[in-house]
Amino acid sequence: MTLSAQSQRVTSVGLLGAGGINSHVIACIEAGAVPGVKVVAIAGSNPESASAAGLAARAKAEHVAPGALVDCGCDWVLEAAGGAAVRTYLPELWRAGINTIVMSIGALVDDAVRTEYEAAVRRGVRIVLPSGGIAGLDGVRSLAAGGGLRSARITTTKAPAGLRGAPYLEQNRIELPDDKEVVVFEGSAREAVAGFPANVNVAIALSLAGLGPDATTVKVISDPSATLTRQLIEVEGEAATLEIRVATKPNPANPRTSYLASAAAVAALREVAVA
């Protein structure tokens, strides 16, 4: 392909979700940071989403119901609408051969979703799973492949506002204090994503790179003094021991979401646009 042909190529993209991540995606496209991408359709997590309608108007894209993305002629769909949206809408997109970028990768612990995902990959559908709000997964994958990976643990620390409303806290009637740090959860990545679906997609990203969701351990800490979301990844293997610390700003539009996750979505779009 010639340089002039590359410069004229446009990748048509649909967005599923109209929260902080996809709002940031649209802002970056408006700023010219994602060349070669045209957003043609935007759907919220439900057909009546007012935020999706507003974002679509801003992007000069079509506002559609989430189930209608399959008929919009998209080369790619970028999902940032939560695990329920992945379970409900992405299998149909995959069966239609539509490539996807999946931000809510916690949904992949669902056996039915995982089966659909693996079948789509075998058929040649491209499915990108960004690392989201963490880093260092290349080293984890290396240890898992041939470096004797023995253990993987992630500790997530957030301000109470970034955790309140999580199902685990609601079900166990846990009140988060505003005057002291507390450990609110310890368990497997599979358990963590069920209890904190908006907070710990990073734990599933780590588990997929390494030992899987049942052997990857997670600790969640509420810290009123935290101005940044902190992630500590601790991995041990025969070949190496890794300790990775990441501190990110919360997304201004949603304190439960890392700003780095929004940046990871933009980076993924840039990569698929030039592929």
C-alpha cells in the first residue's frame, strides 16, 4: 500500500458506551490525536441513553440502540459500557465478524462470553484487550510462557468515592469511612470482578496475562487520602520477580475509572487504525 493510500484510508468505528472512556476518545479524535478513524455510530448501555445521544451529536455520528451496532457497517466497535453490555451485545458482533476493542474485560470470566470470544478468535475476528489502568503485562506474559510463573497479586487503592456503590459493599453492608484507610476485600480476581465490576478490570487483565482468574489474588483498599488510584502488581516466577507500581488520576467523568484506561482505549484505536 502506498503512503498516499494509507493517508486516505479511514477506519469506521462504533462506540458502545458513552461514559468517561468514550468521551475521552471523542475528545482525542476532535483534537486530531487519532488520525484515520471516523466514529460512525454511538450507543449507550441502553437504547434510551441520553449521554449517548449527546455524545453522538457532538461527534456527528448516528445515535443507535446498542443492538443496532451490528448493522452500522463498522470496521471496529470500541466497548466501554460495562460487563453487562459485553455479555449482552458483543457475542452478536463477534458472530457478525466485527472486530472489537473490549475495555470491560472482566466479563471474560463469564464462561459463555469466554466461549464466544474464543470461537470468534478462531474465526479470525480481531479482539483487542487493552491493559487499561496498569502496565507491565508483557513481563507477566513472558513469565507465564516460559519463566515459571508461580504467583500474581494486585492491590488496588482508591478513594472511597471511587468504590462506593460496588455490589460487594452493598451486599455486605460495608460503609467506607472518610477518616481512615481500610482493606475492604481480599480474594481471587474472579471474586473481585463480581464484587467490584467497575473497579477491577485491571485484575482480570493481569489474570489473563498470567495464572487465570482463580489463581490471581486481589486486595482492594479504600483510602480517603488517596488523590490517585494506585495499583501494585507483585509477580513471582522462576526467571524473575516483578513489582510494578502505577498511580493514575481518576477519569474526571467517572471516579471509578482510571484516566489511564481512557488513554489505553485511545492507544488501541490508534493501533488498529494503522494496522
